[in-house]
Amino acid sequence: MHATLLAARTSPDTSAERDLRTTLRMTGAERTVALYASDMPTGFSWSRGITPQVIAWVMQGVDRLGFDDVYRSGVEAQHYRVLRLAGQVSAAARRWFRGRFPDRARLDCVEQANAMLTFRLGDYEPVSGYVGDDTFRVYRAYGDDVDEVGV
């Protein structure tokens, strides 16, 4: 009887593609928490072609903290920002935020990097081809113009 050799089935996804998909699914606050925990230099400045490195730093932060901690801290950080905008930050919330992000210069740098990453991730975000209006009806988009829609 002849033996049948089967090639090992490999996943079509590379590690970089998985990291990109994970980063795309994260909220901005989660990415901020992960970047803060990573080895991203505090004096980091965005430059052309750096997106894969920033994504790697995001994943490094997730690996260090664990996704559950990144998620919870992201929710808390976003809640703090909402409270701050409303002028209702309690002393306990302020202590938590300052304990989580003690270095203000690093937080500013991380937030700038996250904002630029969010912009650059738009290049990878799949376009659905659907648009909606204020009546919550959804239309299929045709062509390049928003005007060219059909029901």
C-alpha cells in the first residue's frame, strides 16, 4: 500500500496580519493603554513607514498587560475623559488615572502616536460599500460619490 503524503496546511495569515486585525478591532483607548505599557520611546515622533513598528508596540503592550487589563483600563480611561469633558472628575477617578498614567509627557506622546495610528489604520479598514441616512435606512453606494446611491 502506498503512503499518501499530505502537505502541512499552513494558515494564510501571517503574524503581522493577525496583529493588524487585532489592532483594527481595538478601541483608541485600548491602543493608548497598550502603547503606554510598551517599549515605545517617550520622545517618539511619527515618520513614514513606521506603522508596522507602532502596531508591534501595541501588541507588545497587550502581551505585557493581557488583553483583559488593556480592555478594562481602556474603558476606565475613556470614562475618565468623558468625566473630564463634563467637568465631573472625582478625586478617586483622578487618582486612578494618575496612577495608571503617571508620566504626562509619555501619555501625550502615546496619544499623538495613537491618533496617527488611527489615521493610518484607515488605509487597512475594509470599505463596506454601504451608506446610511438619518432615517437609519441603508443604501448600497455606487461609484465614488456619496450622491450616487441606490435603494
